[in-house]
Amino acid sequence: MIAKTAAAGGPTLLPEVLAFTSSLSLDRALIREDLLGSLAHLTMLSRRGIVPQEQARAIREGLVSIWDAVQAGTLQLPDEEDVHMAVESLLTSKLGPTAGALHAARSRNDQVALDLHLYVREQCAEIFTSLVKLLSSIVERAEVESSTILPSYTHRQRAMPITLSYLFAAYGAMLARDIDAFSFVLQQADASPLGVGAIAGTSLPIDRQLVRELLAFERITANGLDTVGDRDFALDYAYASSRLLVHTSRIATDFVDFASPEFGFIRLDGAIACGSSMMPQKRNPDLFELVRAKSGAGIGNLVTLLVDMKGLPSGYNRDLQEDRGPILATGPLVRSVLEILELGIGRVTFDKMRCLQAVEQDATQATDVAEALVQKGLPFRTAYQLAGTLVRACQDARVPLANVTTEMAQAVDPRLDDEVLAAARIRGAVARKTSPGGTGPDSVREQLQSLREVVTRTKARVESIPRVATLFAQLREASL
Ligand code: ARG
């Protein structure tokens, strides 16, 4: 077994130490990336004459048969220190010493860096797909909710009336920024580390640009000493994921709140509401609560990675192996949250009457009254005070601001004429917000249009991301 040879500590290594230091239980998830990297490296070694073609052909056959077994779900990995050693051990049992030719000009240090770059790129493609799915369903929902009026909130107190379309467009704006953040991650990960070897390069006549090209990376990493100790692309990935999960947790809280009778804005479909084991009447928003809670694990992954990296000396350190847990856990977490949120929001129906009542019961159009006075030439502060006096008069008379009569308003101040009062009508208050980025219909239409463009752009982007399986399929047929 390789784990017992000099490559991984020698035959004296205690089994307890091997067990403690092994990463195979986690990094077996990287086997497809590892095989692809090996195939690209082998192709380069063969074309550069470092490995004779005959040997290269045999090694390629070995790698391909391992890949096929992975795809068929039949691969048994030997008990080794890590996935790289496990693959080498499998190859050695198939080919004998010939297998050892593959590791020329390569170290597990650049190998693991490569696997992780490929993995993060693959995950970005998957996350983009889930993000786009959620974003398009949010945009579609926004399109049909332009006549649903509800309050917006500051300090969780009713603020200004908005359309539900506007709220969904706000969620869309968050997700569009997440797409930007993952585009940055993709750009950071788009560099081929292979060929820097253990740390300082190699004296063998390798071609790093060829490997880069075979793996469809944009560039090669600049400095080997930096490369083997660099996990910045993984930190960016964990950060983008955490920030996305913070967004989904905030969206989820809106839905948890809206489902409570105190708001009463939404009804939870029987397919997504969970019950209580004791209280027969309960319909709980567990789905949204758990979306909210799961952001904790994502943030934990980011913090674990940051702390793992902090204070490491330059070069490779075994501490880096602990990046595997957080990196591998992040993608599935993010995707499961995006997918369930899409399903959950799709099953929610809004109670339009309750939403409107929440606006009507309060004086959420007070700012609009003040602004109507400003349009008549009053300084804002004066208008603000006047509108405030009108609101108090309405409260004393127990009349919603939307229903205030000309007589009541005139009794407060003659400047509160019918033209000004028109601003207190709720739909008018929404329609009057014509400023860009506001809740007015034209503004929301523009917001939704630009979100649709993000969807189209991102779908095209996903198509252009090189995928592990496609690259492997190309390389297994490439000339050696
Ligand atoms: N299992 C190691 C890791 O994941 C591979 C690199 C080990 N390098 C070494 N020189 N021991 O980081």
C-alpha cells in the first residue's frame, strides 16, 4: 500500500497516525477532478516526451477504466491517505511500476490545488443554474403581483406602501448580486496550478500552458510557492456562498413573519406547511425557518476556512487539508437552500385583502401627502409637520388616512386640498413613486427587465463553463 511507503510516511507509520491524517473520507468526492487532472498531465508528459507514448497509452487506459468505474458507481477505493494516493495505488495494481511515470513533475501539493480549482469551477456552474432558476421564478412571480399592495417595513414598522412586485424585485436584486459574486469566484478559480510541483517548479521540460489549455483554464498561476499555499479562490467561494445564504435567510424571515397571523399576509400550502406533534391547529413555516437557519452552516464553513488559513507560513502546510470539509459542504448546502426556497415561494399564496388592509390601517402614505405639499411649494419640513398633524387628526377620529375627507383635511389646514389628498389614496401613492429604483410601475418594469437580462446572460454563461465530464471525454480521445 502506498500509504505505507516513503511517499506517505514510510512503513513505520502507525495506523492511528494514518487514520488521523487521512483525508480520503472527504476528498474521495474529488476523484473525477483528480482523474481529469491526471489525464491532462499525462497527455502533456507524453507530448513533451517525458513519458514514452507506449507507457502513456497504458496509463491512460488505466485512468479511463477508473473513471468508467466511478461513473458506473462500482469503484472501490483502496484505504489510502488521500484520493491522489488511492488513484495511484489503483493504477499501480493495474500496471505495476509503469504507473509511477505519471507523477513526474507533479506533487500532491499542486495536484490538490488543481482538483479544488476544477471543483470550485464545477460548483459555480451548478450554483449558477440553481440561482437562475430561483431568480426566474421570482421574476415571473413579480410580473403577476403588480396589483398586490402591501406595506414595506423599516424597523419592522410599516413604512410606505409598495407592490408585491417591488418586494420580489428586491429579492431579485439580491440574487443578481450573488450571480456577480460567483462570477468573481469563477474568475479567481480560472487558473491552472498544475506544473508548479511541490513548491518551486521542476527541472523537467514540462508545458504548463498545454495543461492549462487541455483543462480550459484562462491562465496559469504565477508563482509556485504562492500556488501551493493559496486557497483564496476557495475563500471567495465560501464568502460568496455565505453572502448568498445571508440573503436567503433574510428572504426566509419575511416569509416566516408573513405566515404568522400577526401579519397574515400569506397562506402556506398544505404541501409545505409542517405541523406540531401536540397542537393540532398548527401550520408552521418550518421550511422557511430552516432556510434561515442553514445560513449558519455556510458562515461556519467560511470561518473554518479563514481560521485554517490564518497565520500559515508560506508554501504548503498540511493544515490545508482541513479545507476539504468546508469546501465540499458548501455547494450542496447552497443548492439545497436555493432549490427548496424556489419550491416554497412557488407554493405560497398572498392574501391580497390582508396585505391591503395592513396598508390602509396605517398612515403609510403620510410621506406622499408631505411630498404633494412640497410640489405645491412648501419646504419639506413644513410639509412634513402638516402631514403629521393630518395623520394625528385621522388617528383621533379613527379614520384611515386613505379615507380622510376634504372637510377633515381643511379643518387641519386649508393647504390640504383635494389635490394633496389624492396622494393619500393608496394606489396613487404607489403610482406616484416614479423615481428610478422606486416602487412605481415603470420603475418596477425596468427592474424586472434588467433581472430578465441577468437570467439570459447567466444561462449563456453556464453553457460556456468548461465541465469536468466534457473535458474528460475530450481528453480520453486526444492525441498523446
Ligand atoms: N492530502 C493532502 C492534502 O489534501 C495532499 C497533499 C499532501 N502533501 C504532502 N506533502 N503531504 O492537502
